[in-house]
Amino acid sequence: MNAIFLRVALDTPLDTFFDYRWVSATEEANASNQPSIGQLVLVPFGRQEITGLIVDIVETTTVPVDKLRDVIAVRHVLPALNAEWLALIKFAADYYQRPLGEVALPALPKNLKVAKTVSLDRALKKLGRLSFPHDAAPQDEPALNAEQQAAVNAITHTREFSPYLLFGVTGSGKTEVYLQSAARILAESASGQILILVPEINLTPQFEARIRDRFPGLHLSTLHSGMAEGERLLHWLAAHQGQARIVLGTRLAMLASMPDLRLIIVDEEHDPSYKQQEGLRYSARDLAIWRAHQLRIPVVLGSATPSLESWHGAQSGRYRLLELHERAVKDAVLPVVKIINLEREKPSEGLTPRLIAAIRQRLEKGEQSLLFLNRRGYAPVLACDACGWISNCTRCTANLVLHKGDHRLRCHHCGLEQRIPRSCPTCGNIDLQPLGRGTQRLEETLASIFPEARVFRIDADSTRLKGSAAAAFERVHDGEVDILIGTQMVAKGHDFKRLTLVAALNPDAALFSQDYRASERLFAQLMQVSGRAGRTAQKEGGSISEVLVQTRYPDHPLYHALMAHNYQSFATDLLQERQQAQLPPFMYQALLRAEARELATAIEFLQQAASCTQHTGITINDPIPMTMTRVANVDRAQLLVESVSRPALQAFVKEWIVTLRAMKSRVKWLVEIDPVDI
Ligand code: ADP
Ligand code: ZN
Ligand code: ZN
């Protein structure tokens, strides 16, 4: 008998590998059924059978013979994940301080990890039957302008690691640069692959269509979390087997297996959705840079409003800056941004007379208006004037939001729902008032001011059903909507042809947020939502595209930069502030978060965690409750650890985690590297 041991990574919080015995099924061990590193295996674990990943094959093991168990099956039909992929996973696990198995296995489609291989076999058979055309010839490429051409030349000129920041306003032709760079690289080999990341794939069917039109002879895989499992497996396999030459996906696609990856593109690189907020809290953008470095290929970060990290990277020469100064379509101009001072022009129901007049003008010309209000629901809170009662969530440090249509008060954090009370729960007053306004209330107001207009709302509530978001956007594109009301959902990646007015109703809150990134985000959002207007050339007699911002702080530098379409000056100021305040990107951070029934317990744990360690070059701050302390009856606190040196912080956290584990506290905790929400 011929026994070897397979060292296997499993999806468990235990930071260790597991050894299993593998006995060759036949006497003459045949080379084709020998297991290899990077293959999946089915193994017994406790009373379950689970799927693991072979990370090593060894001849001896320290596991005692009576504890040692046999591998149930090796997935020979699936080509092994290659060494580069394993290295990527290992890097992510190390960097974000998680066990390798907790990174590797969740990165794979669910249907690969089930005991029965029916769906895998079926998918492989299906892909085997398809003939994959590898005709990389692009269709109908427009001639590039000089700046676009320079960008494409730069991106495609070497076969080395080269990170680029492609900076250009919405409509400046960044996508065209991606596509033509891809075309060149695809033409160079019969197997090269391109990975294109977008923040939210459900919102970008136009992007997908554009890629398909451009490369009708190539197979495109899409990867995002909204896909059915069967579908996801097919697309993942096509990428893994090299059949898909282009992969378009959300952040999770960054962990896809692509054997001959030659170019990575991260569109809207500043978007916070590139950061995963649960499980492995990775930044797909940062991993893209690492992966490109590993494979020695170009990577392009594209944005109209780059993240300060990337902007700083370009300023300091780590990334090469490629700029597109103008809109690509001839005569398409940038919208005029105007500020409406709310101190002077009093709004009624949130709308100033000037804004109402601007909407009316669009209606008369058959054009579209977009009103941006980043708050869903009818009103953020219901209140009693008589006694001061307000609708608090009993389980969170938050208000219950009024949803008038379905007669509910709803917590947007824990999901708690109540009927709207008929009278004040404390004093009995029946005259309860909704305070403030959300998208539903705005919809109601607009419908009453403009009864003849087709008013339409797009937010998380109106698009809850699967596929309904796509249908909603379809309506807008088809011109069946006159006034569109939306949250940040409408800001991303859409090309509304007849849109000539964009208004931000009340963006001020973000100016004074505790989160130091809030103004960076607000600027990006407003720039992006402004970019929806005036994308196509002004038609004869059409209105000038306008962006109206209602604010109480008309002199705020952020709004001035917005009026001047001047991201650079905004970013320069903000970077200076960050440097003075010693914040990222001039500082590296990690957060220890703790959750407990009682805030005191969480804080106490963090205090212990802070005192059990010391390190030169590392600043350990005081534990503090999170801004929203309580969510779903759990109190949350955090401890910020900082260093100007990324390697020093890494080394510190690695040791620290070992100590924290040894504390065996009952408090639930986790460490987050490069946190974005502090
Ligand atoms: P971005 O990605 O920066 O928003 P796009 O690449 O989508 O910009 O370009 C905006 C519009 O301009 C699209 O309709 C696109 O087809 C068009 N366009 C881009 N580059 C060119 C070009 N060189 N010639 C003609 N039209 C172009
Ligand atoms: Zn709640
Ligand atoms: Zn009351």
C-alpha cells in the first residue's frame, strides 16, 4: 500500500492545515490520478464531509495514526488551481490576517464545494461542448483622440508591472481606453485574458453590452454575487479553464482563477464597494495592484474622482497618471454647476423655487431631471411635538424610518418593523409629525407639484425584487420618465440620453460627518451624479445641462471645487489636511472591533487588548464606542492602531492576533486592516 498525506486547507476559523491520508486506488499508481497541489478534495471533518484545497503533499505527518483519516475523493476532473492563484490567496490571507482556508474556499463557487459532483460534471460537459471562438478582432473601434491614444500606448507598451491611474471626467472616453488596450493585448496571444472590475454589475448592463459588441468573437464571463449558483459555476469555470478571454465582475472576481491574465482594469476605482465589509475584508483594488505586480502585467485604475490613496500614489510617482481632459463626444460639454443658497432661498418641502422652475423648464422641453437624495423612506423619523417622543429603534442607536406606503416604521440597520402608531406612545397625542424627508416623500411632493409629469423613484426599496433594478433603469433609458428621484444607486454608470438637469437636494450632512472620508465620498458622488447630465451633445434647442446643489454652506470649498469641475484642487487640499492630521494615505491603520451585549464588556476587552502589547512605531489609541454603538442589541466598540510603516503594522498585528486568541475572551472580535469606515 502506497500512502501519502495531503495537507488540506479547510474553511474554518482554525488557523491551521489538516493532514489526510491518501491511498492510491490502484496498485500501479497511475500518474493521472495522483493528487496535486491546487486540487480540491472531499474530506471527512467531524461528522461532516467537506471540501478542501490541497496546499501540500507530504510523506510524513505529525498527526497520530489513530486520528488520521482518509481522503474521500480528489476532484481530478477539475484542473488544479495554479501556483499564482494560490500565492494570491496566501497573500490576501496574510495581509488581512485570516486563515488561508477562510480565504481560499469562499472564493470558489458554492457548487464546486458540494459532496456530489453532478453540477460540476454537468458544467464541464456543457463547456466542453461549446466551441470557444478565439477571434480577438474588435468591431467598430472609433478613432481615438490624442490623449486616449497616448493612454492606450502607455498601457500596452510593456510586459512589466505597470500601474496606471486613468483620470478623466465621466464621458471622457475611459471605457474606450480600456477596450482598445484590451484589444491590443488580446491580439498578442491566443490565450491572454483580461479582467475588468466594476463596482456593481447589476447597474452596468450597458458596459457588458459594449464589451460584447466590441469583441463578438470572444467569450465573456461575468462574475458577481447576484448570479444563480449554476450560472456562477459556468462562468467561473470558463475563466479558470481559459475559455473566457474577458472576465467582467465585481470585487469578488478579483479572486477568480485566470490562468493567463494579462491586464487588469478597475473602473470607478474610488468606489467604496471595492472594499468587502464582511468575512475577508479585502480591498479588490489593492489586490488588483498586488496581482498585477505578481504577474508583471499592467493594471489600470480609472476614475473621474480617484480615491485619495490612488491620487497620492500618482502624485508620488508610484502610479503613472494618464489624463483625459475632455469629453470624448464632440460638443458634449460639462454641465454648469450652480449653488442654491438655502439661507436665502427658502425651500418648501425641500424644494427651492429656483429648482422647481428648472424642473418645469425641462418638462416643457421633454427633457429629464434627476433629483439626488441619499435617504430612502418617507421621513427619517416620526416625532411628537407635544412631548418630544421620537421613533427610536429599541435595538439600535438609530431612528425608525417612516415608510408611509406600507404603513411601517422600519429600522434600516437591524430590520425591525412596526406599524405606524396612531398616537404618541408616551403622551397619546395623535398629531405625530414626520421630520425631514426621504425619497418617498419627495416623490409624493413632486407628483403633487407636477401632476402631469411621470415621476419615478429608484432606491433600495423600489428595486427590492430581483431584476427590478434593471427594469427600472430600462424605463429611464427608454425615456418613459420625466423626473427621476434616486439615492446613490442612480449615480453609477448610467447614460440617460435626455437628462439635462441634476439636483442634489440636501448633501450637507456629509460635510460634517465624523467619518473623515465622508467629504471625499460626497465629492465623488456629486461629480458622478453630475456626470449623468450632458453626456450627449446638446441638441438644437435643448437646455444647457445644469447641476443645482441646494446647500446651507455655499462657500464650502467642496462646492467650489465642484463648480469648477476641479477634482485636482479638491484632492490637493484634502491630501494636505490628511497629512497634517496624520490620516491615511499618510498613515496605515488597523481596527480591532469588539461586540458584546454590554458596551462595558466590549470596552474592557479592548482595554485588555491594548495593554497586553507594546511596540515601537505603533500607536495604540483608546478604545471608543462606535458612532452607531448599538445594532440589533449588540454594543460595538473599536480600537484604532496606527503606524506610518505598513510592514511594521503588519508585523505587529500578526503577533497581536496570537495574543488576542490566547485571551480566549467571550467577546466577539475581529481585526480589520485598512478599514474604510471608522
Ligand atoms: P467614460 O468611460 O470616461 O465615461 P466612455 O468611454 O464611455 O467614457 O465614452 C463616452 C462616450 O464617448 C461614449 O458614447 C463613447 O462611445 C464615446 N467615445 C469615447 N471615445 C470616443 C472616440 N475616440 N471617438 C468617438 N466617440 C468616443
Ligand atoms: Zn434597529
Ligand atoms: Zn407625545
